[in-house]
Amino acid sequence: MAEQEIVLLKGNEAIAHAAIRCGADAFFGYPITPQSEIIETLSQLKPWETTGMVVLQAESEVASINMVYGGAGAGKRVFTSSSSPGVALMQEGISYMAGAEIPGVVINVQRGGPGLGTIQPSQSDYYQATRGGGNGDYYTIVLAPASVQEMADFMDLSFELAFKYRIPVMILSDGVIGQMMERVVL
């Protein structure tokens, strides 16, 4: 186990640090607000130099979930992240992973609304995550962090649950926690 460290981080940064510490093999993602700091932090930390972790910006959200599908199908601990409309684009890949019993982690840092400022878009993300958003009759395991510390803590738990139950796991966060800074124990 890695040595304990106490730092001040945004929720998105905490996810990146926790992913490296828990032994993630790869991240495939596409930048979209409010979660872009995940790939930015991974790029700054350069885990490929220390752990061999692959960090790759895909050409789209559809490409990133299919890269996760391939890596996870090969038995690797892989994850992606996006935000509301990006996760909607990933639904076909997530449903294929669920149908094939392929473990993987999807982080959705929800938007409060694309310029509308209303609750409906966030509720749509909730229903999409908890009721199975793609084709087929499936559910994902959904973890909803209430703090930056839980953003970090849920990373390893997500991989454990995904591999135990052979299903994609979603960390369903939001832009407030993704951007908020708190003391985090890694």
C-alpha cells in the first residue's frame, strides 16, 4: 500500500491521484467541462514514468469508452471520465460492457445544466446512471460522492466492485465537488 499523504485538492484532481495510487492501468478520456482536470492532472503527474499507466486523450467520448471496453476486456483496470453530454455519447459502449460482463469505471462529473441552470439535466444524469442508460436490460453500480475525500476513496472501491460483480461502475459526481478544494488523505 502506498504511503499516506495529506493534500489540498479539487475533486477532479483527487480522482487522478487516487487512480495512480490504486494501480489503474489506463485512462482513456476526452476533455469536457467540468471534469477536464482529471486528464490534465494525470498529464502533469506523468504516471507512465512511475507506474506504467497509460494516459491517452481519445478523439471523442465514443472512442474513449470503446478503448475502456478493449482494455477492460483484456483484464486491465481502466477508466474514463466525462460530463453529462459526453456520458450520453458513451451509453452504447457502457451497455456493451454490461452485456459482456466487462468491468470498468466511468466517472461522470455532472453539469448543473448546459446554460439553463435548472435541475432537469442533473436528474437526467441520475436516471441514466441508475436505470441503465443504453440498450439492453442492465444496471451499473453507482457511487455518489458527497466530498472530495469520497471522490478519492471511491476510485479504488469502484475497481473492486467492478471486478467483483463484472459490471461497469459509475462514480456520479457533480461540478461542485469536481471543482471544490478540500483536505484529502490519499
